[in-house]
Amino acid sequence: MDALTHYLGAHPQDVPALTLRARARMGLKDWDKAEADLSEIVRTLPPALEALTLRASAHEARGRWDAAIQDYESILARAPDPAAAFQARRGRAKARASAGRVDEALADLEAMLAMDPNDLSLHLEKAALLGRAGRPDDGLAAADK
């Protein structure tokens, strides 16, 4: 880590090096520094979808749901390819559910199911969310699909 930090002193906007250091810091649970590296990437190299995704994960690890949701929404606003949008929507649904924003999380899951109605994991996520939200009958119906 020290060598990478030294290198970045001479090359402060080297995105692959910043990403590598941010990933290492996340592995060490040094969330503040990881977020600082990722925020630098987002500032200097839009659209920075990988950095936004990593930063959202760092926010989630700290229970900072609104910040994670904001990063996922930034990804979605930057019109990524359908696979990236799908993953961002899935992350946003998880963060919304964790923040207690059940109806918004369900809307995300419904949007994803509209794109891929045969994705069993989405049906199970919906069923689990409905169960946690005190709607077990709706959850069972979702699980039956």
C-alpha cells in the first residue's frame, strides 16, 4: 500500500492505481480513505461507473443507505449498458430495502422483473422483502412464481 500511495503522489489522477488502492482500503475496512479515492475518480473521470459502484458498496458496508442509493442513481442517470443498469437497479433495491424504503425497493424489483421475468433470484428477493415488510401472503405469492 505504501508503494502505491507513493506512486500516486507523483500520479494523483492515475485511475487504475486509485481504484487498486481503494479496493485495498475497502479490504482493510478503511472506508473513509477508500471513499476519498473513489470520490476523486468520480470527480476526475466521469462517468466512473466502476468507482460509483465501489463507493456505493462502501456506503452500504457502513449502513449509509441514502449515500449508496445516490451513487446507484448516478449510475442509472449516466445511461449505462443494460447489464450495468440492471446491476445498479439491483443494488439500489437492496439499499432502499435496507433503508426501510420498501415500496421503492419493490418498484426496482418489479422493473427488473419486467426486463427478465424468469430470473428466479429476483422473485425470491421480492418474496423475502415482502415477508420482512409484514406482507407474508404477498411474499408467498411472489415465491410461487
